[in-house]
Amino acid sequence: KTVTPKISKVTAGTKKATVKWSKVSGTTGYEVYMATSKNGKYSKKTTITKNSTVAYTQKKLTKGKTYYFKIRTYRTVDGKKVYSAYSEVKSIKIKK
């Protein structure tokens, strides 16, 4: 089992949001999920395959909307992915 990651912060830019988290050692990579409501349907936005990469920017977002992000780590064991639990959800409102 891998360690549950923690989102350190989410920052908004012009029609984009950047998610940053703390590096989790011993994992293969991370998956970033996003939704438009906290308890809504989350879709996977990216799979990061280097555990040293600890940020992801989602572009083409809508001004005035709030987006919700969560991440999880994975480790590849015998060719299969073993996932952590999801991080706590963090939200961000796109102001411009």
C-alpha cells in the first residue's frame, strides 16, 4: 500500500489552476482528479509517472467557476498499479 498524498495548495491563474502537493517517496507516480462540485463526478486529468513531479496545471477552465481537486499515488508492483487512498479535496475559484 502506498502513502496517501496531501495537496499543499491550489492556486488560480487566468483560466487555469495549479495543484501542488508534497512528494511521497517510494511511489511510482500520481494521478490528478478534478470535479466541478465537491461530491460530484471526478475525472482523471493526468497520470504523472515521475514521483519527483509535484505540481500539475489544469488549463481551459471557466472564469467564475469553482473546481475541486484530489490526487492519489500509485506504485507499480509486478506490472500492476497499487493505489493509495485519495487526498483531501481542495477547491479553487477561477477569478479571471
